[in-house]
Amino acid sequence: MSDTTVELEPKLQSIVKELDGLSLLEASKIVKYLEGHWGVSAAAPVAAAAAPAGGGGAAAAEEKTAFDVILEAVADSTKKIAVIKEVRAIAGLGLAEAKALVEGAPKTVKAGATKDEAAAMKKQLEDAGGKVKLA
């Protein structure tokens, strides 16, 4: 986690030893309790620490590794069934869910796909008659 070592008093060392012996579920319960008890969020320091590190926003955008495949529209209404079939295959949805997604476009078909997966999905959907963008 951190390379910095902090000297702890014996009282705090005993607390750390107790915490080390907890299961993940027990540790999670303690975190939730302390967040409510003290009115803080354990996630807040992580988000605050990550913000300054994002100084190279342009570089981060170029090195994107996860993409969302977004169906913007069906180019031709005669191709709607083919697009629904592809959405079912890609997203693992049932017929009703896939139909609702296609009819409600623009919608995300798949989130967090790798660059290659996203490109393949985009090609599948475009070949079926969909208008797709990657985000």
C-alpha cells in the first residue's frame, strides 16, 4: 500500500493485530459501522488522492483500455431484428431485454470491453444494421 512506515504505540499495535485476524466480512462490517458512527466515507480519501494524479488528462484519454459499446440507432428498420439478435449475443440478454435496449437507443450494449472486443462488437452490430459508437 504505502512505503511509509509509522511507529505505533503498543495500544495501537494490539488493535492492528486484532484487525489482521478479522475475516473480510468482519472488516467490512467495521468499516460500515465507523463510516456511520463518524459520518465519514472510507472511499473519500482515495478519490481525493486520485484527483491530483490525473494531471495528464490527455495522456490518460489516449491510453484508454476499457470501452463502452453504445448502440446509437438502427440504420434501417428492416434490420432491427438482426440488430436485436446481435445485441442478445453480445450482451447475453433475453429477447425482451434486447428488444427494449434496441428500441431505447442510444443505449450501452456492453460496458468495460477491451479495445479489441469493443471493435469486434462494433463491427458485428454495424454489419447487422446498427449505428454504433465506442466511448
